[in-house]
Amino acid sequence: MPGDDLDFGGEVAADRAALLLEAARRIDALSAHLGEPADAGADTVPGEPDAGYGELVRGLVEDVVEFGDFPDVHPVPLLELPDADRVSAAWQAARDAEFTFWWIRLPLLLFPRRGWAFTRLEVRAEFNAGEPDPTRKPKVFDILPNRRFDTIMRAGAELVVGLGADGHFSVDTGAVPGIPPGIPLGAKANAEAGIKVDVAITPVRYRMAASRVDHSAEGLSKVFWRLDGPEFFQENPPQLIIVLQVPKSAGGVELQAVLRAYRRFTLFPAGLRSMISELPDALRTFFRGGAPVQAVARYDLSSATGTGARG
């Protein structure tokens, strides 16, 4: 999809489980009429010639996507770094406009039907959605994954991602010895670990599983990601990281997040696609849209960002 078409690609069903079970019942009837197998074992996966398509569809009821209990939130101490980039927009914003900067990682949990992973994820994160004064709204300063790393961010490759003194992400394909994966540290710990202290967050190991990344522009109070890949499941959820610029005048920081997970319809077994074409319009639209499953979360980050509760 084009880069300016950044909205959810499929509509979620009000009662997804009921819709799937109704579709499975109809597919069972079609299978019996056409002489197709009606049942499949628990380990049957799409593409097997003897797959019972009704059972495959029933298995999608097992899909679960969730956000974790709370995001990882860490300060980005730009003004405290001895080698800070004092001409960068981030440093000047922190000094003159009284902004603080925060490293935020969204916790995603993906539990697709066994043997049939998701192939597309779409995530929207918005900060202080109800704030009418734009000067009091946080802004997304930088994000990962980001298209600007397309040339080096290969599917499944492990990278080392740091946050520089200008507040932006940088990628190093080399290893960082002695740094536990996924643990951001402060500048003092960086120096003790023998790493240059002109970084705001210690580099973390980062693995990107998506083969295509699209996203909205930085500088807004919200961000939208669309990630396409061969498979997304519990063991390899993407790491979604935001550098957030928060005005000190903000009464607090609230995050609202929505996740939708899909399976590409063209990767459904050919026989199942054929049967879906015989279903009523609402069911056909749902499956051709990837049979999306949704998660919604709301977090109050005020205490974590030191901004107090919003009023």
C-alpha cells in the first residue's frame, strides 16, 4: 500500500469468534457438498492438501493479541551528557523550550492459531488524544522500526540500535560485547561499560522480522506502523520503540494504543479461498481483509515521565 495510506487495512468484527464459527459451519456444509474432507487434526496447517478447512477456520478463534501490562519507559538525559550535540534540535528543545525526552517501548504479545502465524501487523499509538492545546501535547521525535534503515534492516537480522546525543536512533550492525540485550542504561553506566558517553541510551540488540515497514511521519502526537512479514508470532513480536518529546507544561502523559494482526488472504490455501468466495458478503469481506484480531490498551505514563496526573 502507498505510504500515505496509513490507516487500518481491515475492519474487526464485533464478535469475531461468533463470525468464525458461523463461517466454519458454512464451510463444513460446502465441504460435504463438494466432497472435501470435513475434519483436520489439531496440528494441520494451511496448505496441506488434506486440510479440513472448517477446522482451520475454527482454529482462528484461538488467536490472541495483547499489549503488555506497561511500556518500558526510560529518560533520555540529553542535557546531562558531557559530549551532547548542543546544536541538535533535541538538545535545544530540552534547554530552551523546556521539553523532556523519553525512550518508550510498547509491549506486544502475539498468540496466533498454532501453525498459522500472522503476516501483517498494524499499530497506532497516540499521546494525550483529548488535549485541546497542541502546545501541551507530546510529540513523537523518532521511532523504530523506521524506513530510513531499510537498506540495512533485513528480515530476521539482529542489529545494534543506539540513541545518540541528538535524540535520534542510529544503527550499528556490529555487536556490543557485555551489554545485556534489551536493557537501556544511563550515561554513567555507559562510561563504566567502556562505551562512549555521547549516547543517551546504551545500544540495545534489535531484531526486525518485517520484510516491509511503513509508518507515519515523526513530529506528530501519534504514530502508525504497518509491518508486513513472513510470520509474526509469540517468539518474534516486533520491537516498537518511540522517542517521545514531552513539554514540561503537559499535565501528564497518556498513551492510547491499538493493534490489529492479519493473515494475508492470498496465502490462505487455494481450496479455502475458493470456499470463502461462496460465503455471504460480510464473511467474504472479513476474510479477504485478513481476518483481523484487535487489541486496545490505555496507559497513564504520567508518573513514569514525571509529569503528574492529567487533569
